[in-house]
Amino acid sequence: MNNWTQGSTPQGDDPSPYEPELGSLPDDSRGDERGDTVNKTGTTTIGIATDEGVVIATDMRASLGGRFVSNKNVQKVEQIHPTAALTLVGSVGGAQSFIRTLRSEVNLYGSRRGEPMPIEALATLAGNFARGGPFRAINPILGGVDSEGSHVYSIDPAGGVMEDDYTVTGSGMQLAYGLLEQEYEEGLSLEEAQSVAARAIKSAVERDTGSGNGVFLAEVTDEGVDIQGHDDFDAVI
């Protein structure tokens, strides 16, 4: 099981409706002017909700400006809540900052209220941050489990939050969606959902230059988050 990392956010002087309860959003005013020197994930990320929990799958490749493979073993799914995980899509720095900020707010909520933040509230908070923050065109998937059941949300760069039974984001999304539309059915077990998600990632990897080098699978249940990396698709298909 992955350990849930807790963070903190410094006190801000001018809070807005889109900022954390305490703290300020990181300043990234230099933005995308770095161009081809910015590490980007390219990416195919998938989330599937089942009655038993949530499966999140991602590829493992990062690139510089989409032209050069800079890393072949990037973990693009991270635990941000005792029973929720988020994918990294877009600028690596922006996505990592986004995750740190959400972790801090989840930790603060739990400390104040003595219970984990509901997943719907976490999705709303993530959408507010994506819309109002300097996180640079991220498009993550949030998957979590709470007392209401299993949830999968896609969060678009403008802050839109959409829940679905399954969703895909990233440069290989069209390729992955083609397989998911054929293979997904209601009543999948967690093990079956992992196999479907891994096959969809493999389908994207075959043709999308921004995706590749293996698959990370996250299993999210009411007991926690388990994340495993696999270089060989045959081990999980």
C-alpha cells in the first residue's frame, strides 16, 4: 500500500474563492514560455468505477516538448486522500504542484473535522483549483471511494468536473476510448477492470507517441490505495 503523503500550504495575504482555506496557490507566471524544455507527460490515463472500487491506469512516459522521451518510468498516478488517487496529465511541474495543493487541503479538512473529505467535495475543490490556479493545462482523472460508493471524475483545464462510469484523458484518449467502448460493461470486478484498463493503455501505446513504456495500475477501495507499476503488459492483461 502506498503511504499517503501529507503536505502544508503557506499562509496567503489575499484569499479568493478559488484558494485553499489556508494558504495561497503557487506562482507559475513564467508558464509555457519554456517551450520544449518543459517536461510533459503526453499520456494516456484511464479511470473505471466498479462496485468493488476504482481502477486507475496510466502509461509511464514523459517527454520534453512532446519530441524527446525524457523519462521511461514516470508514476502518473498519486494518492492524494486516504481513499482517492489523481493522475498527472500535462506539465509535470504543474501536475505535481496541483497534487501537493490538494493533499494539503485534504489534510486540513481531516484535521478540522475528524473525518476524510467526501470524494464529491474533493472533485469540486480540484475543479476550482484547475480553473483559478496556475497549474498549466492539466487534465487529470480523480478516482475515489467513500460512503456513497465508487467515483471517477475527469477534470478539464477550465475547471469542469464530470463524473462517469469510466473516462480517459491525455494524448492517447481516442485510441483508449475505442477499446473501452467495446470492452466495458456493468458489473466488472476490480480484477476485470484492471485488465480492461491495461488493454486500453496498451492500445494507446501502440500508436500514440506521447504514451509508452508500461503501465501503472492503482486500485482504490474503502481500505486505501494500492499502486503498482508494470513494464510488461502481459502480466496484467
